[in-house]
Amino acid sequence: MNTKICAAVALSASLLGAGAASAEQGFYFGGSLGASSLQSESFFGTTTGGSIAYGAVVGYRFELQNGWSAGLEGTFDFLKNGEMDYSDGQPACTSRSPDWCDVDNIARIRGVVGVPVNDNLEILAMGGFATATGLAEDGPTTFADSRAKGFTVGLAAQTETGFGTTRFELSYDKMSNVTPNSYDKTLEVISLKTSILF
């Protein structure tokens, strides 16, 4: 799954050859559509899953010298099917181990730095804070509404098109600070998505 995501990002970046990548300073917003790979680990076991993700993006961009840019951005992703399974295919929302079994949404607040490659392409690096909500086991046969907190990093390529700025993005989130926290567990999310920004 990870190899396919990286290959898709590389292909997407190579196709961004039409249009100018010079976004303007100021506020921007938009929507996104993509796919997310999910994995949760505890000392009892591992659960995995995948989901289509759709969401919203809002941010502010500052233009710097030599075409560089910096900004602050927030994203919110809804997961259409965030249910997770054990390696044998059994649903995770059972009493086998205290892992995450269903992820509903992921929110991120992150800094963004942009570097122009040429007149047609800009590469972005992102990093910041991520939080997720969903369902996780918090004791034998007890499944609690839970929230995880952690960090997010990402890489993206974007260009201007006739209908806004098109961005292709690969992001990685790792969250281990979980509430309630009767059992230690982590949640890792790898996402590949396309965003249209205005």
C-alpha cells in the first residue's frame, strides 16, 4: 500500500506541467478527496483498515523572497469507511485487543512551506498537530468514543489550473495520546489525496 501511494504521488507530480504555480498571498479554502490507510497497535495486537476520505482545507499563505512561501493551514477529513480488521479479517470491534476499531475523522493544524521548482510547479512541506476521533476498546467488551492526538507531516505538489490551485498530497499522521487511556495504543494514518483550492 505504501509503495503504491508513493508511486502515485511521483506520477501526479510529473503530470503538473500545465499552468503557473504562483499562488497569491492571502486566505484560501477548498475541498479534497483521497484514500487513507489505517493501522493501530497495542501490546495485544494490530488492526488495519482503509477508507475513502473527503474533507475541507482552509489556510493563509505568505509570499517570501525568491518565490518561497509560508503559511498556516487547517484540514478536516471525513472517513467514509474507517472500520478496521485484524490480520485474519475479523472485525476489530470485538474484545480481542484494545486497539482502534473505527476512525471517523481526522483534523490537522500545520505549518506549510512552499518552494518553486519552476513556473509550473511548487513543492510543499507540511508539519504540525493531528487529532482523530472514533471508536476504540477501553476494557473487555467496552468500546468507547475516543480521541487521539499526535503529529502530522506531509509533502505535496501543486499548480494553478483554470479552476483554482490543484494539489496532490501525501501525508503521515501518528497519534498515541488517546482519551480515554486505560490501554496504550497508537493510530497511524497514511493519506493520499487531491485538493482543489481557491
